[in-house]
Amino acid sequence: MAGLELLSDQGYRVDGRRAGELRKIQARMGVFAQADGSAYIEQGNTKALAVVYGPHEIRGSRSRALPDRALVNCQYSSATFSTGERKRRPHGDRKSCEMGLQLRQTFEAAILTQLHPRSQIDIYVQPLRGVVSLQVLQADGGTYAACVNAATLAVLDAGIPMRDFVCACSAGFVDGTALADLSHVEEAAGGPQLALALLPASGQIALLEMDARLHEDHLEWVLEAAAQAARDVHTLLDRVVRQHVHEASILLGD
């Protein structure tokens, strides 16, 4: 990556975007009829599929049931063809387990779990045993964000009540400038970067993770870049949901 100019003197990035500009986002809901909810999303060249089952009875030991809320179970697995790095095991490795934990923490902050006590919601980033199964079909940066945004649409498709949308985006810091929605090239450069999951109506942060040091004077800039990008994602996802509802109402004859 040495010698690659991530931000030109004119303010353009490697892929031609401005600093705060999102990659192109396309999404569809209801793509997997056998699940309670599902969604597919493309953020640039990163593609993800989310599948949700539930709420349903606890599977396995009844002792896992929570008397006052639903158990949110998330599993993540990247497809073997989603990155240039081939894997023998698409799930169960450390990175997949960490991503599954991050997704669970994110959606526990958003789903109204108290409405479904002693039940289970599964979110798969590839199904194991939870409500949302999410599979990354192609990875080109911003994997966590794509997973969150796909899972949000899938949870809504399943009709599971949420406090708000959960919208996620990454951001980084290059040459004194905060960059939103990092591509793989920008992530691989190794500079300071963070991932943010936001509940846009309230501004509540569901998850914030940084994987490199960043001076406190710059943190506010990068955080605001990620937050504004997440709000822009919300505008796009809201449009997808409204279009899906409109199409469903036509099919039902309403």
C-alpha cells in the first residue's frame, strides 16, 4: 500500500468519492421466503445477506430463557469467496465470534426484547442458532456496517419491534481529513478507523469500536463523520422499507 494516495489535493479519494460521501447502497427485503425476515444489501462492492428467525421458543436448555426479555442470538460467517483470503472454516473462528458478539450487543440495544420474554431471536451472519443469520457474500470494506444495515432490514421484515433503525458506518482519518464509509483499500492502509452503529432518531450509540490510536483532538471529527454517514444510511434504508411496504400492499390488494 506504500505510495498510494488515499486523498488527492483536490479532496478526492481513490474511488472518486469526496470525504463524507457514501459508496452506492442498494438493498432488498424479503429475499428468503422460508425465514421470518430477510434482507440483502450492497454497500459498494461489499454484499451481505441477513436472515432472521423468531421470536420463537428457546432452543436447547430452557435454563437459557430470560424471564423478562427475549434472548438475542447472532451468528456471523463470511463466505469462503467473500475475500481474497481463503478459509477452511467460514464460521467459528475468532473473528467470526467477535463479529457475532458485536452484532448481538448492537441489536440488544435496539430490539424491544421485553415484549417477548422467554423467547429467542436469531440473527445470522450465517445461521447457527439465532434470529438473524447474516452471510457476507463479498467483502470490500465496511463489513460490520453492511451486516448491521442488512440485519436491521431483516429484523424489520420479520415484524420484530425495535426502538429505532440501527444504522452503521465506518470512518477513518487520513491527511488531516475524516473519511466516511471506508473501502477495503482505505481500511488496509492501516490508519485510525472506527465503526459506529447509531439509532438515528435519538442519536443513541449502539456500538462504537476503534482499532487504532487517534488523537483526542481528531476523534470528534471522525465520530461526526461516521454519525452523519449513518444518518445518510438511515435515509436510504427508510426509503427501502417504505418501498417494500408499498409493494407488499399492492400484492395484498390494499
